[in-house]
Amino acid sequence: MKALKWMLATVALAVTGWSTSASSATAVGPICDTAARVGSTTYYSCSGSSHNALDMSNGTCSVWNHRGMINVSRYYAYYGGCANNCSGGTSCNGGAGNYYVVTGGSGWDFRQLHLNSNVSSGSKTCDRCALGLVGSTGNSTGAHVHADNRQYGTRKTAWYTSVGTTCGSSAYCSNRVGTPTL
């Protein structure tokens, strides 16, 4: 009976998008505008302090959809409640602003931060769906999408450096920008 309960619990976790082991996924750019570019990678503004994430924008705020980046259907948990903002500088949600988390196995997760919410915002299972609008909620300095891959809370860079994503790379929604571990 215990074995059957464990098996049913494992199946339930797999169906809802949770897994117990880590695997890689493909991440594409979050903005469907050909002008969207990576503006910050391992170092903040590509020169300076450690950043260990991708910041991507197209120079606009609240105009373009902020899309889910994982190129397969996954559960995006939404953490909102921040007022829409185009210039940042607030500490809402610990500085993350309105954001999403895709949780994987072995302590891995993938996060997308700073979006402005709209009717698309909310927890959901989807494949590259609209999550909100490009914004600057939380502790940010302008409208952009921040994406990072973490294991037990520590940001890792291999997810984007392994595919050669650097400052100036395209952040267009059909362009691969990384292979996060989930």
C-alpha cells in the first residue's frame, strides 16, 4: 500500500510539472520584437559587479509581452502584488518585483523578474505564453526582463554561457538564449 501511495504521489508531481531529478530545458528570448537584445550578462551592464543572469529589453515599457522563456509546457508560479513601474527603484517582493518561477528538481529553478502585470499575469502551465508586460517592477533601473537559473538559491551562469549568449545577443522570442537546468 505504501508503494502504491508513493507511486501515485510521484505521478501527481510529474503531471503538475514538478520533478525530482534535474534536466536541461531550452530557453528562448522573452520579447517578440526583433530589436530585443541582451544588455547584461555575468557582469552587471556587461562591465562591473557580478550579475550572473541575463537582462533583456527592447527599450520599451508596458508595450511588449513578457513571454515565458522555457520552450516546453511548464508550470509558471506567479508572485505579484507590485504596482506597475517603468523606472524601478522599489523593493517590492525583495527587489524581484512581479516575477515567475519555474521549479525543477534537485534545488533548481528558473526565474523571470520585473514584469508589469496585465490580464495575462497569474500562475499557469504553458509553453512560451504571455506572462505580462516588459516592466521595471522591484529593484531595477529600467524596463527589462531579468532571467536567472539557480540551484538552492545560487545563480549559475552555465545555462547561457554554454550556448554563447553575450551582451548584444538577440533576445527575440524565437532565438535560443540558454539551456537552464530544471
